[in-house]
Amino acid sequence: MEVLMHEASKGPEEELKPCFEDRKSFAKEKPEIERNESKSHFSKIAANETMDIIFENINYVVSLGFRKGMKEILHGVNGRLPAKQLVAIMGPSGAGKSTLLDILSGYRITGVQGMVYVNGRVRDMDEFRRSSAYITQDDRLEPFLTVLENMKVSTDLKMPTNTPQYQKNSTIEEILTTLGLYEHMQTRAGRLSGGQRKRLSIALELVNNPTVMFLDEPTTGLDSSSCMQVVNLLKVLANQGRTIVCTIHQPSASLFQLFDQVYVLAGGNCLYQGATDQLVPYLESMKLPCPMYHNPADYVIELACGEYGEDKISTLVTGTQNGKSVQWFSNSVALMDPKSLRAKHPLNDSKIGERRSLQATSPLHQLRVLLKRGYIKCKRDSTMTHLRIMVNICTGLMLGSVFIESGNEGSRVLDNYNLLFSMLMHLMMTTMMLTILTFPTEMNLLKKEHFNRWYSLKAFYTSVTLIDIPVSIISCALFVVIVYLMSAQPLEIDRFTMFFTISVLVAFVAQGFGLMIGAVFNVVNGTFLGPTLSVPMMMFAGFGVTLRDLPSYMKWGSYLSYLRYGLEGYIGAIYGLNRPTLICRAGYCHYKYPHKFLAEIAMQGDQFWNDVIALCTILVVTRTFAYFLLRWKLMSSR
């Protein structure tokens, strides 16, 4: 099938253009044997690599909160997920579908009891994660990258570093063509339709050819046509040797028939597991026949909801022995037991005792790819770059206009003092609040990609830290230069360098606080907590109440407030270094002697390096603490 591609503008995708602009010429670049080896990279799973999954007596308990006790969500369920099958986990809302999927995928491990077997052996979680992929209900994609750019990031991170570029290109081409996304490769992910976004989420995880795929509600929010496209795609992937498991709420009759196996949950118990076409006979055997012309999927959900009586649920749970019964599977699946599966899938001796990294590439390579992705995002994200720069310019012009020429006038020293504190407030609030508002979105993407072994947390955190440095410095420089010149601060290179250094450090420390808050709290709680925690910082900074006037039992707070070191650094840069007498255009200027003003506010003009060391220390502490909070958040979510 001939596919025409939209003309692409020059950019990060240029490296892939030869592949997609001319398939024939691209193919001729490789020897024939290499083309055969790279063909259908993701399409088939070898028979000895397929995975049959059995789970037994799965219980899941969750805490209801402080002093509220515990609640059991799953009650000893059992089941089988055969290879080369498309399996649907069904049930009403609150039945435990997503919880069971999370447990089977390894996404949830806290509060879980029971055993999961892969090919007859107790599941090794690390090995299992290397061969599986988990696709969340919400499509967590990088919206500012095109389909092609997202795929290139995926191949660069999920395929070994020594993989030839032509093989990566060929894999991308094949996946996008198979999933019907080839014509949209130059479309940004944020502009795709719901069905296209879902298919892109699947495409990104197909890059490393996973053997098992878990999908949480893949048809939610899609129209009937898109639902059929997605499920038909999953059917094709299952027929190629994969084990495909997905939760689904209430499928139509035609959609329901596409699934090979179905697992029905109600209240944390199994009502049925087996072949889809055996559901109606099973219900008849339990004296609960499906009404004629009634969708079996709708009817079993009605039973699971208790619309025909709670006793019917108990009858079905007993009939399937809470998932232990294999009566309604096909013969080949019913005979599936741990002993036969172990014989079918012998251990690979080369892997015994081997401990490999979960990620396919080295940390340095991960960092390089993430920095490249971050650069593209930063360039296209108007909030993070253009709007941020414009806000700093506009605020700088407003402050400079209000406090024009206050820096060299003896009668306006207090006005200039207010200006310095206002600058600190601007640098603190804009940087911290921007991070609090945007980082929770990054968290959602991080949870999915980190769990699916794209990269390590250290690589992600380092890239987030590094990619924002240029934008922060440019924004800060524009703001500081405008205010500094308009307010007529001393035009001395040493003083300006000191002033700018303090400004950048304050902005970085504020961003560190924003990372700590954004890593733990959502946007709503973070926007409340950020300003609330900033109030003590301002109180202990020495503005309004001088440091010597603080009560003895409160002085400790001044050593923890980074605004105190920022303000002291500003004062040292402007009024320290033995600055000469200020110009006095009024009749009397009380603070025309800088040393007199320093004595009044209980600050010294020679503490610059101490302030820099203190700010750097707080910066390292906040960034380190933010990393450990981020790691704790990732683990606590599991």
C-alpha cells in the first residue's frame, strides 16, 4: 500500500526522513540478508518465548486511612492467561478489574498476597518486566512531540544501543504502518484523536517486542469505530504469539466476540473465566440462561451488579470455584498446568544467576535521549519558555518603572530596599509555582515510562534538572538586567555579577522547593502548600522585622530561610564593598551613608560568599530531598 507523507520541516526528525521518504531507496541501502533479518521485527513471538500465566489465591488489601482499618479488594481469586489469546477482564465499577490488572502486570505490589506463575515457574519480577508492557487507561504521551519523534525516543531508549539505525527505522516504519499511524507521523501527539492516541500508546510499547501486554480500559472514551480498530489490533497482536490482557467495562456484542477469553469479576470474586463462546453455556448450566437477543456481556454485568439478586453472584462464584475451574476453557488451555508448562518452556541456562539492568541502554545514553526530548519540548512549550520569558520582561519593566533611579539616590534607600525584596519574591514565586503546576503532569508520564523500563529515575531527574538551566538563566538575566538598569543600581561589574549570582541561586532553590512539592502533591494541594510554606521564608528573611529583633527562640528560622541569604546577598552587592556616599538631591538624606543603612537593618556588607555557600547548600539539600521524595512517590504508588 502506497502511503504519502506530509512534507516535514527540518528538525530533530531529519535523521529518519530518508527512511520514510523513499522506502525502495532505503531498502537498497542494506544487504539482502540484513533486510530479511530486520523484517517483521515486532510481528512474531517465537514459540519457546510465549508466556502462559497462572495466578492463584490473589488477595489484595488496601488501607482506608488513619484509624479506619483495612479493606480487602480481591478475595483469593484464581485464573489463567494463556498465550496467543486476547483476554478481557470484565466487571462492574468497583469490581477490582484495574486492581487485578495492576497486580498481574507487577504495577502494584504492596498489600498483595498470592502466587503468580509464568510458564509454570514462580514469576521473577525483573525478568517478567523485561518481557511485558503496561499501557494505562489515560494516554500518557509527550504532547509536544510528533508521532515520529515519540517513536524515535522509544526506539532509542527501549532497543539496545548497538542496534543499527536502519533496523530502528525499519521497526518504526513497520509499527506505524501496521497501526495505521503512518500518515500521521508528523502530527503532534497532543493533536491526535482519541483512537490515534491509544494506538500510539500501543505503538510505543511494541518497539521492544513485548511478550505480554496489559491494557487498562483501552476502549474508554472512544467511539464504536475506534473501539473496533483498537480491539482488532489487539487481536492481531495476540495471534502473533503475545499474551494480551485488558480490562473492559461493558463491550457491545460485536466487540465482545473479538475476545478469545473472558474473566468476569464482581466484588473482588471471579464469576466466570473461560472461552468467550462458552459464557452462555456456562450461564445455562448455572440455571441463569441469557435471555434471547440479549448481549451476553450486558447480561453477565447485570448479574455481577446484583440486579437479579445477590444470591446469583454467590452461585456463579461457587460454580467457577473463584476462578479455579478450567471446565469452560478450550482443551489446550484446560490442560495447562505448571508441570506441563515447565516442560514446554525449559530454563535458559545462560540466564541463571544473571542480573541485568531493567533498562535496555546505559544511563548516559538515556540522559542524552531525554535531554534531546526535553530540548524539543522546551522549544515548543509556550508556557515553559515564551510565556515565562515574557512574564519576566513585563514584570521587570513594571518594577523598573515604579522604582526608577532608586538605586543611586540617598533619599530613596528604603524604596530600593523594598525593590530588592520584591525582586526576590518574583524570582521565588514564579519559579516555584511554575514547577508546582507543571511537574505533576511530568509525574504521570514518568510513572508509565519508568515502569515500562524506558529509563532510570536518576536519568530522568538529571535531565529535568539540566534542561531547565538555560531557560532559568535567560529568564533571570532578562529580569535582572531590566530592573538593575532602570533602577540605576551601581554600574560596576563586580556588584552586578554578585547581584546576578544571588538571583540565579534563589531561582534554583525555589525551583527545588517546587520539585519537592510537585513530586508529592497534586496541582490543587501544591498551589495551596507552596505559598503557605513561603510565608515563614519571608518572615525570617529580615524584611519588616530585622534579624536582631527576632525573639531568641525564633532565630533558628533565619538560618533556614533561603530568602534571608538572598536578601543579605543583594544588600551586600548593592551597599557593601565600602560603597561611597550616595547622591542626595533632597535637603536631608538619612541613609546617604551605606554603612548607616546596614547598621539599621542589622546586616553586614561582607557576607556575600557566606550567602553563596548557604544558598548552594540549601540548593543541594532541596534537590537531593526532591529526588528521594520522587523515588518514594513512585514506590508508594505501587
